Amino acid sequence: MGGGCAFQFSEPYKFNAEKDQRGDFGYTGGIGIEYRFHEHWMAQIEAICYYSVISTTKQYMNHQKDYRYNTTIGLQAGVAYVF
């Protein structure tokens, strides 16, 4: 029926205490704008950035520097009815 696809993915992963960094810390910032185009209606759009300052991997070998950081950007738009 339907044209959708369903995927099942399961792969166990064990954290290696010597190289995997389990904690994280970072900054969050965003900007947005809202416009009321009618007495009871408004539209808005915003962007937000999540910036990690801790690498996801520990540097456990002196000759190999492999820093990995997670940065995520989200965009959101919406329309709302104001009572």
C-alpha cells in the first residue's frame, strides 16, 4: 500500500573509555523575526545554532590529532492564530 519506505537499523555500539568522549558542552544562539499581518494572524521564522566546544573523541594517541565537533543548525517557520 502507500509509497513510503520503512528501514530497520540496529547496530550495537560499545563506548571505548579510552577514545570516546561521552560528555558534551557548548553554546546555543538564535535569531528570529515575527510579523503580524492581520489582527489575529502572525507568521514567524527563526534560526538556531547549537555549537559544541568539546570534541566527541579523546586524543589518546600522541601522533594522531583527530578532533570532531558537533554543530547543528535548525530553521523553523510557522503561522499562528492569535485569539
